[in-house]
Amino acid sequence: MKADVAIIGAGPAGLLLGHTLRQAGVDVVIVERHSAAHVRARIRAGVLETVTTDLLARLGLADRLQAEGLAHEGLLLADGDRLIRIDLAELTGRHVTVYGQTEVTADLIDAAPGRGLPIVWNAESVTLHDIESQTPSLRFRLAGVEQRLDARFLVGCDGFHGPARAAMPAAIGRTYERVYPFGWLGILADVAPCSDELIYANHPNGFALASMRSRTRSRYYIQAPLDEVVENWSDERLWDEIVVRLGPEAGARVVRGPALEKSVAPLRSFVFEPMAHGSLFLAGDAAHIVPPTGAKGLNLAASDVWYLSDALIGWFKRADAAGLATYSDRALARVWKAERFSWALTNLMHRFPDHTPFERRMQLAELDYIASSRAARTSIAENYVGLPL
Ligand code: FAS
Ligand code: PHB
């Protein structure tokens, strides 16, 4: 097989990039290790910045998003006694949209055949070759038969555990990592949300988040020990803890119901530099991971795609190599600021095992400062809605 661009991974980064390149007439193929059903079933992010919704609109793939997505003009921070509202619309003139990553992925997969975007599903043992040449290729097995895909550029959209980052020469790669001493235990249930807006709670027992997928489907998380297993948490025990950590006002409005899904996700901050080398580029989780506290993971994949698609289209359609040369620095400038925000909000809202009463008072003082300072609320708001591209 031949293509201008070969993308590894059919998650949000790969699908958004594939559609954007295809729309511009660049010949692209996506190679995905799992089945379409497996990718569609993943339950991940829930909050979209305008960087993501604008990209879907630019692709003409935002109809369902506009019909079903929930515009959120504010969010709430709970400190155990009160709810502190961050008025996103008043402070920034912008908002975020609640629309599950599962739905984004479905919309992008559904549109692929009609737009001539080939996705090779169930590709086994994908390997990258000659990434420092101008004739790189992917090798993989399809139903047991060896395949080869020649392309001018390879893009790793293969997430944190994919092969693309590992194909970067060790000598040029730099990694930065912070693994948090806890994870998030999440529950998805077909019950009405307890609040019209998301609630991030810092409670003496630990962090909790009240989120949603629609007005009839809720998504909650509580901070849990790293070695926590879902089996330790009956629905009843988890609902009880959610109610306690959200505080009396919001806790009283929690509607319980059977879990559609329950899972524990680890939290880490991670960046790999550079995001480009030779004919290989990285986008999304393949290059960076943020703790989900700031709702940045999916949205950073979208901003990488804005920069990289612009650069690749420039190269193929205008013989302009400048975008490719600056992609890594441009993308990383925004990645690092989102890493900082996600790290800061994680530190503010979670209970760390090594915290003394002093650190606890620092958290409460910062929440009190946010409650009393428009400048502090504006800083949170402009990071939460997404910094400019
Ligand atoms: P993805 O990991 O989504 O996609 C990578 C794709 O590459 C996958 O389809 C994978 O199958 C494929 N792949 C991997 N190895 C391959 C190989 N060898 N060959 C071919 N294909 C290969 N973000 C938030 O903002 N909020 C959240 O609440 C949130 N919750 C999360 C929960 C979990 C459990 C995880 C893991 C992540 C969560 N994230 C969250 C972050 C998540 O949404 C990512 O930021 C987002 O999926 C990034 O998209 P991609 O970069 O496309 O990576
Ligand atoms: C979610 O709804 O899954 C969600 C929302 C906001 C976050 C993290 C996860 O910060």
C-alpha cells in the first residue's frame, strides 16, 4: 500500500488528523490495532474545548455535537463547606461542551467510509521503518498476512503505549514524568446529574468529580489508592463515598443507580520531546499525558492536530516545509501550559499521602483566595476553556 501520510492509531488524534488531511486532498491511511467495535466502546473524556468543537465543525462533523452536546458556561469547586463557581462565560466570554469522547470517536468513524478515509482495523504488530529517510514505511500483519504501507510521513497517534514514540532514537528523546500516588475510580450510570455544572471537590477523604454525559447519564469519579481494584467497591459503597465527598449541598442531590461501567485509571503527567524527528511526527497521548483533572487530554490531541494538519497540508499543497519544521515547538508550547494547569489543579484538589496539616491549609487557603479573587478565577477559567492555539 502507498499513501502520502500513514497514521498509527484510530483514537481521537488519528481520526481527527485523518479526516482533516483527507478533507484537504492529502492521501492518508490510518492503521489501528483494535477493531472498530473496541475503539467505539472506550469510555474516556467528557469535556471538549472549542479547539476540539471548532475542528469538528471545520470538518462538517459537528451536527450531532451541536444537537446533543451540552454547553457549560461554568464549573464548581467544592472545599467541603461551600461551592465556588468559576463563571467561564463571564470571565472569558467562552464555554466548554460536555459531549463524550465516545461520541466524538463514533462520529469520526461513521464518517470515514463516505469521505474516502481508509482505516485498517485489527492490524497486528505494527512496526515503523526508515523514519529518518524520505521513504519511511509501516509493516504489520492483517489476518496473519504481512503488509507494508509506504508513505512520505508517519504520524504516531498510537497513545501512551503505542510503538511510535519508542521508534524515536533514544539519543534525541527527552522524557518528563510525574506519576501521582493515586488514581481515579470512575462510575457511569443512567441517572440524572446532581448538578447542572461539573463539581470538582476537595474533601478530607479525597477528591471527587461530578460530571455527566447528558441530562440522563452521569459520570462520577473519586480519588482512590493506586492499588485500588474495582472489586472492592460495590455500587452502594461508591455512591455513599461520592455523596460524602461532594459535600452536603450537592451530595443531597446525587441520584443513585446501577453502574454501566466502573474502572480505575492511573494519573500521570508525561511529556516526550521532541514531537518530530525525520519523517516521524507524534500527536496526542503518544507524546503527552495529563491527569484528567483539567479535562485536557482529548483537547491537547485536537490542538496537536490543528498544528500538524496545517503543516502537512502546507507541505503537500504549497511545498511549504516551514510548518513541519516548527510543529514540535509550536505544539509543545501549548502542551506544557496545559500540563502545568492539569498538574496545578491536581495538586490543589487531591489529598496526597505525604501531605501534613500545613499542605492541607495551603489548599484551603488557595480555594479561599479563588473564592475571593476575580483574577484567580479568571486564571482558572482561561486555562479550563483552553488557551489560544
Ligand atoms: P488514544 O489512546 O485515545 O488512541 C490511541 C489509539 O492507538 C488507540 O485506538 C489504540 O488502540 C491505537 N494503538 C495503540 N497501539 C497501537 C499499535 N501498536 N498499532 C496500531 N494502533 C495502536 N482525558 C480527558 O480529557 N478526560 C478524561 O476523563 C479522560 N479519561 C481517561 C481515561 C482513561 C482510562 C485513559 C486511558 C485516558 C483518559 N483520558 C481522559 C485521556 C484520553 O481521553 C486521551 O487524551 C485521548 O484518548 C487521546 O487521544 P489519542 O491521542 O488519540 O490516544
Ligand atoms: C468526564 O466527564 O469524564 C470528565 C470531565 C472533566 C474532567 C475529567 C473527566 O476533568
